Amino acid sequence: MIDVVVLFFLFGLLAGLARSELKLPAALYESLSLILLLAIGLKGGEGLAKQALSPLLPQLGAVIVLGVLQTLIAFAILIKLGRLGRSDAAATAAHYGSVSVATFAVGANWLMTRGIDFEPQLAIFLTVMEVPALIVGIMLARGVSKDTDWRALAHESFLGKGVTLLMGGMAIGWIAGPEGLTPIKGLFYDLFKGALALFLLEMGLIVSRQIGELRKRGAFIISFGLLMPLFSGLLGLGCALLLDLSVGGMTLLATLAASASYIAVPATMRLAVPEANPALSLSAVLGITFPFNIMAGIPLYHYLAVQLAGAF
Amino acid sequence: MIDVVVLFFLFGLLAGLARSELKLPAALYESLSLILLLAIGLKGGEGLAKQALSPLLPQLGAVIVLGVLQTLIAFAILIKLGRLGRSDAAATAAHYGSVSVATFAVGANWLMTRGIDFEPQLAIFLTVMEVPALIVGIMLARGVSKDTDWRALAHESFLGKGVTLLMGGMAIGWIAGPEGLTPIKGLFYDLFKGALALFLLEMGLIVSRQIGELRKRGAFIISFGLLMPLFSGLLGLGCALLLDLSVGGMTLLATLAASASYIAVPATMRLAVPEANPALSLSAVLGITFPFNIMAGIPLYHYLAVQLAGAF
Amino acid sequence: MIDVVVLFFLFGLLAGLARSELKLPAALYESLSLILLLAIGLKGGEGLAKQALSPLLPQLGAVIVLGVLQTLIAFAILIKLGRLGRSDAAATAAHYGSVSVATFAVGANWLMTRGIDFEPQLAIFLTVMEVPALIVGIMLARGVSKDTDWRALAHESFLGKGVTLLMGGMAIGWIAGPEGLTPIKGLFYDLFKGALALFLLEMGLIVSRQIGELRKRGAFIISFGLLMPLFSGLLGLGCALLLDLSVGGMTLLATLAASASYIAVPATMRLAVPEANPALSLSAVLGITFPFNIMAGIPLYHYLAVQLAGAF
Amino acid sequence: MLANMEKRTLLTVITEAVIEQSLLRDLEKHGVRGYTVSDARGRGSRGIRDAAWDEVANIRIEVICQRAQAELLLAHIRDQYYTDYAMVAFMVEIDILRGEKF
Amino acid sequence: MLANMEKRTLLTVITEAVIEQSLLRDLEKHGVRGYTVSDARGRGSRGIRDAAWDEVANIRIEVICQRAQAELLLAHIRDQYYTDYAMVAFMVEIDILRGEKF
Amino acid sequence: MLANMEKRTLLTVITEAVIEQSLLRDLEKHGVRGYTVSDARGRGSRGIRDAAWDEVANIRIEVICQRAQAELLLAHIRDQYYTDYAMVAFMVEIDILRGEKF
Ligand SMILES: Nc1ncnc2c1ncn2[C@@H]1O[C@H](COP(=O)(O)O)[C@@H](O)[C@H]1O
Ligand SMILES: Nc1ncnc2c1ncn2[C@@H]1O[C@H](COP(=O)(O)O)[C@@H](O)[C@H]1O
Ligand SMILES: Nc1ncnc2c1ncn2[C@@H]1O[C@H](COP(=O)(O)O)[C@@H](O)[C@H]1O
Ligand code: NA
Ligand code: NA
Ligand code: NA
């Protein structure tokens, strides 16, 4: 059975393809994404409040390596097989090495709906994995030249809206703990799925606009958009095994790895690698990878996680 | 006892008449209307999931006839008694032949508050009745000339925001069913009445601005705004009897019939019949008919429905 | 333990100081403030519906005197000790004689979280205390000249957004009563604390921008921003004793008195006393007084209220 | 003066938000390849237009093009829209680079 | 050139959102029959003005009228508002149709 | 004519919202002391730009300054941004008071 939030995505997609006049106010879309980011952070922080933090550091190291690896491999594929220019390949690779909060939210929702637990640090992984691909992507495009304004870049990466909200939410959740959060659960927990549904409605509309662009791009970029998440998902599963995560945690780390950024990375790349064509990466990420992950990827990663967990 | 949501309407009306600086952000108004439309659709679709769809088709035929009839009668009255020009009469008639989602929401809320059930297909009637009056109105204004861009018109009618959201909500509700919807009820069901209250606050402010316009228009348009819904309400009751609806369903179909569009129809008419004066129709619909229906009409239609249901 | 809503304020403050790109959409901020104002009004009105209104009039007289007194004393201090010009002193005094809805909301939340009751008329005090300081401030700046457009001023004061929403909410709560409000509690009561948390997040961002301004202003204005609320809080406690309020009521009236306006007063003063520098008052109110009150003031006023209530 | 600077005309149209799509399609049919749109409110002979909904809101459309084309567009707009819609349109001479773009 | 084309002046005022109503009333008192308003943010001698609330937000008001009236309005605005408010105003010559409208 | 009226140049840049901060910092480095920004959408050689998010949204920046400075800014913008970003820029002559301000 398809989750109801994914039905909202399909509805938006169809409405967009049928050229309906449906449109969400920009402020609503921004407000929803703000609430989702805070809620994910709060939930993660609340979970962390209940456990020791010391085993976390090596885990963070592992997921950073995971992100860097994905970016490098994607870059090699895009240059060698896709024959993209250096800048385009680097920018696109950064999208795929980084992560998508919306995909994470759909994955978390998929697990929660089925009563499958996952480790609270997944929210931290989400936060941490946003950044390394960005930096690797820029280095791939530019080399480590003196030109790069690393100060501005660090600012962009660590103080962007998404990372700030995730970290803030986590800190609040951690300090307040489960009890302290009770008064605000009405907004951040009870409405989470409704907010996610509306958010995915807009995502469907956004995705529908990529179809035209995608047609122009041809087979390579479409295949890349489909196969790269599969490959990254496997990498993610491997990493999860290494970290000894639960089945839910394995599924979600695979989902994270398979996901590709469409907010933080494009914005930063536009500034840091302006000669890269933003339409190219976005059409692959939004037109192929995002829909694939939320509709087919997540159940698949879960299936594989169950098999793997049984095997080891 | 007046429903609390109607108190919000009165508050907005008074604040507007007193020239308060109160104003809702446009994005909030749009977000609320989006949530209300989706919620109505979801609830309707959820209801339909529980019953056979086959008896529906003849019912839809009946409510389409109802809408067309209302438009023709309104047109005749406006031309003959009101001595309006052809375009103005046609445009205004289309408003009255079509329906108002806000009025429907207040009616549904009125029934729910009193524990009175109504058939889920009323949400479908709402969707279906938006369109025929539009087409009849345009034909009345233009004749069936070759000029009319029927493609664009069909697009406007069926893919406007309101119809898209109602249909999408219904489809999702129908596919997901009662259980599938549980996770998102926090947003779409539990907040429905609060959202309706805020929405009506803005409606009160909007209505307050029509008073000046209304003064200029004089007695005929005011009487029309009062008597046309009464007449349409009776037509609606008759139709409901024919369709063998419950008392709740009768009340709500009468409310639908009595209601007049102030969103979809004005927007489409502005494009299709530009020479019609939009201020004329809007002042009648918003200044008279909408307030009358939500404050006095709905209880009246319910009273009549009870009498009729007893008699047959 | 710090309340979770205050953690959101601190988060916003830190994010702002770190120059994060975090920003709330303007429409969200306005929507939140609208919901908070209505909720405060509704709750107050609901409470009033349960009790006699006759003892209220003398109480209102007392809090009006309280507001006037604060304004006059603040003006004297600013002129004598701060050596501000007449207009700047009058405008700033009006900010401090008036009240802040956000501070009130945090105070009410603080009490509710700890299960401490307060009288429902506190919401009325909040409404009533917005205005007198405005009028006194303008008279202090202008003298009672013939120039002042009192009509426009009365309009500004009584029909501004804040007062309208508080009064409207109170009227609706009073008419509908506890039962009538049940259907809309999902929005206005259950989400109150979540909405307050988001609102304070934006307040933190706003406050962070005042720090630069504050540096330019120097020690006097910083001390004033700290000591004036303490002094006003004591005045408020005295007034509360006189009115024989409960400990919760005492705390909240002290909080009200200690709070300084940063919405209604600046907007009106900008028009009525244009030569006053708005950055001066705002930096004191937002940069010092507001954070002090919500973080240290409220617990302090409560502590003092408990002592005083024990002593008398 | 900058080399390659050229003169073009900026045509600005302030009108009802509700006709945005149809007016833009219309301009494209008349050969316009670029335009900029922003939201506005205002007052004119058809009353105050400052609401939250399209029917009582305004937009402001700007087109940069050759003087001759601007005049053609303006004439078309006058014939097609002036009688029935709240609308104001005006032209102003501007300096641009990349003349081939406009 | 289009027949009936006439010259008018476009007066643009960028100022604090908080005085929108009072400034518009003021303009109407000086005979302005039409104007267009849109939201803006910016920076000037009074600092950065880009917040979510009126006190630290800007608006942009445009009035089309005869040159002489534009100059009168500008002089009035200067006398009344320049000292106390964040404000910039400028005029530009434009071409319009329907001269009787402005 | 009003006394003290002076000529200045209004430089308008329509471009991608995502570069707002960096472009404004850039302008400030080139000596700009004031500017006005508003949101916009549009269409041009890089397609339709009208989304809810910065990457596919436009802004409109206006700077009032001396003609010479406007030309310098325009030349800088052309060299720095024209190849890689959706962008249109133009200049128009305006009349202002308080010449020392710009
Ligand atoms: N004299 C004017 N100056 C500036 N804008 C105007 C003027 N007259 C009308 N407008 C704008 O154009 C819109 C339509 O004008 P109208 O067709 O006169 O109602 C108004 O809502 C205003 O936004
Ligand atoms: N040189 C300029 N160019 C364009 N806009 C300006 C300029 N100077 C000021 N502004 C705008 O006018 C507003 C008020 O300016 P000011 O009175 O200098 O603070 C600013 O917030 C900007 O939006
Ligand atoms: N001819 C034009 N007239 C007015 N605005 C334009 C024009 N061409 C482009 N624009 C605006 O400038 C932005 C960038 O243009 P471009 O670089 O051509 O994609 C577009 O999204 C439009 O908002
Ligand atoms: Na990834
Ligand atoms: Na009807
Ligand atoms: Na006070």
C-alpha cells in the first residue's frame, strides 16, 4: 500500500503535468520546510538525550567518508561515461554526494508508519552529510586554488537554513528532553505527517516542471538519475552494517545515501561554480532520483536491509 | 446559538466596518483555503471508499441540471426584472448557478457540530456544480460563437485551483481509505474548524468592503442577492428529495444550490466575458448572499429539510 | 529548567549572531502573531464568561493609572539622567509605559507550564494597557497642541491590529463560552505553545540584529533597558496587591508592567512623533528588556509575588 | 561612455493579476522573448485594488525591446484591453548592453 | 510613432512601509487620482531595511502625472518627509496613451 | 522647475535571487551606498523563472548614482555575471533632489 504522503506527491505531479493552476503560496512551502526541519531535529535530539554520545564520533567519521566517496564516484562516472564538462560533472556529483531532507522525511515516515524503529543519530547523519559533498564538489571543479573564498563557503555550508534548523532543533530536543518537549508536540509531532503531505504536494508540482528539461537531456542523465541512487543505497547499506545499525537505521542510512540534494547544494554551487548549468543537475535530481527514491527506493532499501541483517 | 466560526465572520465584518487595520497575510488566506479544499475532498473520498459508486452517475446528472437551471432562471430575472445588460446578466447568473466552497464548509460544519450526518458524495456535488454554470454563463453572454476558446475555457474550469484540490483530495481519500488517512488527520480534520474560523475572519473583512459598492447599486441587486438563494435553496431541496438524500444531505444540497461562487466564477468570467462589470456580481454575492446563507440560510434550509423529510 | 519556548528564542538569537541564513517568511511571522493574539483573547474571554464583570471597571482604572505612571517616570528618567531630547525621551517612555504581547504570552506560558492559575481579566489588562502610554507619550512630545490629529491617533490606537485581535478574540470567547470554543481548540489552544516557540525563534533573530545598534548607544540606554522593567515590575506587583490578585495574577501583571511594546507603539510613534529616532527605543526594548524579561524577569516577578502574597 | 551601449525601450504595464497568464501568452504571440513580472497594488479609475486575491490585485509587467516593437505592443494592448480592464501602460527610453538580446 | 502619444512624468518614492496609508492619503489630498504600490527592501543612509515587519520594511510608490504636478508633489514630499523618514524620490519622463487619464 | 534638481542615473538589474547577498556585497565594494531590492519573476533566454524557491526566482535591484559610476557598475556586472547568470541590466536618466545623497 502506498503511503498517503506519497499519494500527495503523485497528486501534485499529475496536477502539474495536466497544467492545473494549482500553486502553493511560497510562504507556505517555506513554512512547511521549516517545520519539517525543526521536527526532524527535535526528534533526533530527544532520542540522543536518552543515550551516551561517545560512540557517535566514529560513526560521524564513517558517514562523512560515505558522502565523500559517493561524490568522487559520481564525478568519475559523469566525466568518463557521461562526458560532461568538469564543472557540470563536479556540481552534479556534489548533489548526489549530499542528501535530501525531504527524502529522509519520507523514509522516516515510512518506517514510523510501519512501527519500525531507527536510531536517533540518523538525524545527525542527515545534518553532517549535507556538507562534505559540497566541499569536495567545489574542489573538483576548481582545484584547491587560492581563489576559492573558503570563509564564505564555510558560512554557506554550515550556516545555511537547513543545517541551522536541524542543528538548532537537535540542540533544543537534547536540552529539553522528552518531557520538556511535550508542550510543543502538538505542532511539531502531531502535524508532522500532514505537513509532510502538503510539502510533497508542492514537490510533485516542482517535479512535474522538470519533465520538459529532462526530455532535452536524453538517456545518459536519466540512467544516471536511476542507477546512482541504487549504487549509493548499497554503499549506505554497507556503511550501516559496519556501524551495526538496526534494520530501520540501515534502511534510513541507505535512503540518505541514495538521496540527492536539491536545496542546499544547488544554491551553494550556483555561487561557487557558476559556470555549471543548474538545470542539468536539478532535472536529474528532481525529475528522476527524488521520485524514484520515495516511491520505489525506500521499500527496496528496507527489503535489502532485512536480508542483510538476516545474513550477518 | 451561533456557531463559533460564524462569530469569527461577524468579528471580521465589524472590524472591517470600523476600518480596523486588521489584515490577514495573503499567503495565510491562500493556505487556509488550500487546506479547507483538501480536507473537504479527503472527507468526501473517504466516505465514498465505503460505498458503491454506481448510483452516483444519475445523481451527478441531476445536480448538473440543477446548476444549469439556476443559471438560466437567474439570467432571465436579471435581464427582465433587473434590466441589466446581456453580459452583466450572464456573468452574474453564472455566479449564482455555481457554488461557494466557503458556504459549503460552513454548512458541513453546522451539521457536524449538531451531529447530523450527510452523504459523502456531497463533496462530489460541490466539485461538479462549480462548472456547468460557468459554461452556460459564457454561452449566454457570447452565444455559441466560433470566437470562444473552448480549450482554454475547459482548462480554466476543470484545472482551476479549487476543482483540482477537491478532486485530488477526493482521489487521495478514496485510495487511502479511513485507515490510510489516519496519520494526516491531525492537520486536515482536527484543525478544520480552526482553519475555517480564520478563513471566515478574512471573509468578514472582504465582505465589509462590499458595503460601499452595494450602496451604489440600489434595491434591485440587494433583493436579488437575498431572494435568489432562497429560490435556489428550494430548488436544491426538491432535487435532494428526488435523489432521496438524508436530512443532512438535503440541507447541504440546498445550501450548495443557494450558494454563489466568488472565486472560480469571477476569475473565469473576467477572462471570458471581460465587458461584464465584476464589481456588480461580487457585491451581490459577497455583500448579501454569502452572509445571508451562513447566518440565516443554513438553519432555514435545515428546518425546511426536516419538514419535507417528514412529509414524504 | 528553561522553558522550551525560551530555548527557541535562544536558538534564534544564536543563529542571528552567527549570521546564519535562517529567516522566517514574513507571512509566517504575521500568521503566528495573529494566532497568538486571538488565542490570548479567546482564553481571556472564555474565563470572563464564567464570572461577574462588575468588579472589573475599577481594576481597569487601576491598570490605566499604572501605565500612565510608568510612562511619566520613564520620561523623567530619560530626560534627566539620560539627557535625551524631548521627542526621543517621550517616544521611548511610551514604549515602556505600554506592554508587549509576546512577553505576556511567555509569562502566561510559564505559569501554565507550572500549573499556576491566573485571572482571566489579565488578557483585558493587556489590551487596555496598550493604549494610555501612547497618548501620554504623544502629549509629552507635542504638548496638547491643536496640531495633533486626535481622530487619527484614536484610530491608530484602538483599531490597530493587536488591539482589534485581542478584543475580537475576547468577545468571541465570551459569547461562545467554554463549550462553544471546543471545535476550534485544536488550532488555538493545542498549537499555542508550538506557535509561541516559532514566534520566539523569529524574535531571537530580530533581537540579534539589535546588538550592533546597542553597542553604538552605550551604557545609559543599556542600564535603562535593564532597570526600568525591574522598577515597573515592582509597580505592577504593588498594583496587583491592591487589586487582590492571585499569585499567578500578580506575576503576570508585574510581567505586563515590566514589558515594553515593540509593535504597536513604534508604529504609532513613527507617525505621531516622526522626529524621534526609532532605532533608539527599539534597541533598548528588543535588545535588552525583552530578553531580560522572558529569561530572568518572569521567574523573578513570580518569586517576589510569592513573597508578597505570603507577607499580606 | 561604455562601448556597445544601445538604446532600447522599456514598456511597463500595470494591470489586473487575473489576466497575467493570458496577457503573457498574448505578448509572446507578438514576438516578446523576455519579460519581468512583479506584484503590486494600487488605485486608479477602477477603484482600489489591493486584496489578497487575484481579482482585486495588480501585477506589473516589464518588457525591454526595440522602440518600434514597444509601440506595436502598446497599440495592441490598447485595442485589446484598455476598455475592459484596469490597466496603465507607459514607455521609457533605456540604455542597455548586449543589443542582440532585446 | 503612435498617434495620441503624450509625455508625462513618473514620480517614484521609496520609503518606510509604516507611512504607506498616511502618505497615500496625503498624495490624494494633493490631487493624485492614481498610484501603484509595491513592497521593497533596501539600504540607504538610515541603514538596512529588510525585515518582516512594517517598521523596518520599505515600499515603492509610483505616480504618473503631469510634470508640473510631479514637481509640486516632490517639493511637498521633500518638505514634509525628507528630514524624518528613510526616503528616496525621483522623476523620469515617460510616454503614455490616453493623456486625459493622468 | 524645482531648484536644486539634479540628473542622476538609475541602474536596474534583474537577476537570480540566489545571488542577492553576494551581488549586493559586490556592489558595496564598488562604492554603492544605497540600493533597493524587490522580488520578481520572469522569462528570458534562460527559461521561465517563477518558482517559490530562490534558485528559480528573480530579484530586481535598483541603484541611483552618478552616470559615470553607473557605467562602471554596469561594466563590472557584465564582466562578472553576464556569462553565467540569468541577468538583464539597464540604465535610465532620472531627476532627483539632494544631489549629495547619490
Ligand atoms: N496615475 C497613476 N499612476 C500610477 N499608477 C496608476 C495610475 N493610475 C492607475 N494606476 C495603476 O493602474 C491600475 C489600473 O488603473 P485604472 O485602470 O485607472 O483603474 C491601478 O490599480 C494602479 O495600480
Ligand atoms: N542610492 C540609492 N539607490 C537606490 N535606492 C536607494 C538609494 N539610497 C536609498 N535607497 C532606498 O531608499 C530607502 C531609504 O533611503 P535612506 O533615506 O537613504 O535610508 C533605502 O532603504 C533604499 O531602499
Ligand atoms: N526582454 C526582457 N524584458 C524584460 N525582462 C527581461 C527580458 N529578458 C529577460 N528579462 C528578465 O531577466 C531575467 C533573466 O534573463 P535571461 O538572462 O535572458 O534569462 C528573466 O528571468 C526576466 O525576468
Ligand atoms: Na547522496
Ligand atoms: Na448556486
Ligand atoms: Na510596561
